[in-house]
Amino acid sequence: MRILAAQLHVPAIDTREQQRAHVASVIDRLGEQLRARPVDLIVLPELSTMEYSKENFQRIDEFAECLEGEFYARFAAFCRDHEVAICYGTPRREGERTYISQVVIDRHGDYLTHYDKMHTAQYGDSHEFEYFTRGDRLAVFEIGGVRAGIIICYDMRFPELSRRLCRELDVDVILHPVAFSRDLSFPSWHPFVTTRALENQVYFLSINRSGSRFGASMLCPPWIDGVTPATVLGDEEEFRVVTIDRDVIDEVRARFPFRQDVLADYDRLAVRGA
């Protein structure tokens, strides 16, 4: 499967009209990318339809919409026109609640799944807990024989979530849309990405928005060394194609049999000493 990881520029957005113009511009830019290199799936960053800021979160009702709202319809039409699937980030309203969501639409413009962020961050430049509801379901989908699971930004710091996607639900790639600003948590972001990819032996695509306060998306294969490094993008808007290769996954798991050596009962082991 070929994935277009889109490190998007998201401008200052103060009104619904500016938000509409931004989404239209994103769709145009993605169309230009597909004309040069077709892919199976496009992945956009966390909350890619709006500016990430406390000020905008305070007005979230203006920028959020229901699952199959206006922007869903625009992205669905784009998917049909270009025969490509997309996973885009948006504030999703359901009744009185709003979620940080990733919505997946297939190449026919049909709904596949959506994931609501389970861990809402409330430190550094993050102010999510006050404005968004936590999700309570996992999301896995398949395209071209490749299984993908979704987590969002802060979710990566909880290994049980990635472990269940990889060990129980057998995903080949974790899609990790983020809005990582350069606050106190930024330096630990890439080590977490590397650890999650290697400990679970999967591809891990951590896709940020662009800009001097963001950038540095990290695309990590199931194993890295001096010959096969992870890919780290710069600060500018960039579109990078990643091939998810099942043969590479199988080879890595055969050479490094971590999964075979996992014990089933760590929580039941006796403790020696105080």
C-alpha cells in the first residue's frame, strides 16, 4: 500500500468561511500531488480542518461538525474523483459532545471508520481536556490487504493502546496524526515513535502540521539501523509517499523474534524482595 503522508500548512483560521477556504485549498493541493504520483491512502494531521489553538477551542462549536457534515461531503467527492482513500483530522460533534477525530473514507467516497482520540492532553501548549470528550473505541481498517490502526498524538504515550492494535488486531501500520508544537513534550516525541514501531514491529507514521512551531513528521519502518533510518521531515509543508511492504514486516519479525518471546502473564509474575 502506498500512503501519502501530508505535513500540511494550516493557516490562522478565525471564521467558518476561512475554514471552508482552507479545506478547499487542501483538496486542491492534494489533487496536484495525486496527478504526479497516485497512492492508495492520504493521511492528514490531527485537526487538519482547523487551527490548533486554545482560542479556537473556546469557539469549537463554530468549527466542529457532525460525522457526515460539509467537510465529509467534500472529502468524499475528492476520494471518488481521484479514486483514493483519505484519513483526515477534524473536530467531530455528536450531540452535546465534541471529539478530536480522524475520519476514513474509501476510494469510492464511502465511510470506512473513524477514531476519536482517547487521551486528551492538558499540558504545555495543549488545552484539549476542557473542550473535547475522550473516545472509547479503537479503529482498524484495511486497504489492499494492509491493515491500519489509528491513534492520535498524546495516545502514543500509552503503550497498551498500540500493543493491542498490533498484537491482538494485527495491524501492519499505525497512523499517528499529531499536532505536536515545540513545547516541553516535543523532544520526547520521536523516541516514542521509534519505540512503538520497533517494539511492535510495524510501520509507524507520525504526521504533523507544518510550520516553525510544528513540523518534523516522523515516518518509521518496523526496524531501523545504520542502513535503514527513519524519515524525519523539515518544517515546511511536505508530501511524502511511504510504501507499506508486508514482506519487510515479515522479514523483520523473522530476524528479530520479539513477538515470539513475549510472555503472556507479566502481571502475574511473583516479586522477589521488597
